[in-house]
Amino acid sequence: MAFSSSIRRKLIDIDKLKVLIPDLIITEEGDIHIIKTHLFGPVDTIYENKKWLIEIKLFKEYPFKAPEVKFIDPIFHPNISSNTGVICLDVIKNKWTPIFNLNIIIETLLPQLLTYPNPDSALNTMASRLYKSDIELYNQKVNELYELTKDGKYVDIEKFYEF
């Protein structure tokens, strides 16, 4: 059976990611591959020693169309939506090219997002405001939300944001 170059590239990228992260969860919904895995917080950041479940959707047009990347577990960050977990990252959103691959997303782009938040391109305005005005309270909220939700614990996110 012959595969299109797009499908072949998608399968190659998934195989390469499996080498990096052997316990990937991969499902298919029609032409869409859905990958779930844990992302660990980068060293020397407020996110160090923390982990979140993330989801990467590869559409039929991948690698010519950027994947959709989102956090399943709640995270307090200016560039990650508190409602949907969708990320705001210019490289994925507007500057994606087929040169990028899944390993680059996991090993470079997402760790950079956590290391260098951009409060001027916010999806989470509360996190952005705190990051700019009170970094200690911001760090406290990162830790608080993580502790409240780690290991799949439920928390009323709306109540968390009432402060």
C-alpha cells in the first residue's frame, strides 16, 4: 500500500517521538492522529518538577499544516488558555513550516514556552497580569493550581481564579 508523502512523514514523526517517549498514547479519528503524553517542566523554572498531560492533534495536512497542541491538565501560564488548554505560540500558530516536527515541539518549543512566557500575547489575562505585576504571586498561583490538580484531581477552575 502506497502512502502519500504527508502520511509517510506523519508516521515517521510519530515513530521518532516514540523513541523519545515510549509511552505515548496514540489514537486516530478519521484522518486525525491524536497523541497524548506528559510534558515535564523545564529545569530552573517555576514549572520544574511538575508534569502535565498534553495533546497534539496531527491533521491530514501535517506537516504542511501545524498540529494543534493543548494542555489537558490545568496550568497557570499567560500563553495557555485556562478554559481550553490551547497554547499561544507564534511558531506553531503563524510560522509553522514542514521543517518542524513533533520532537521539536516536545523538546524545544513547549519547554521554551514555559521558560519564557510572553505576557503581551496572553490567552490567560489573569496569569499575564500577575506575571507582569507580581511575579511572586504568579509563582504562588502556578504552584497552587498544580498542587490542586496534579494526578487528575478535580478543581473548580472558576473558583481558583476568584482572588
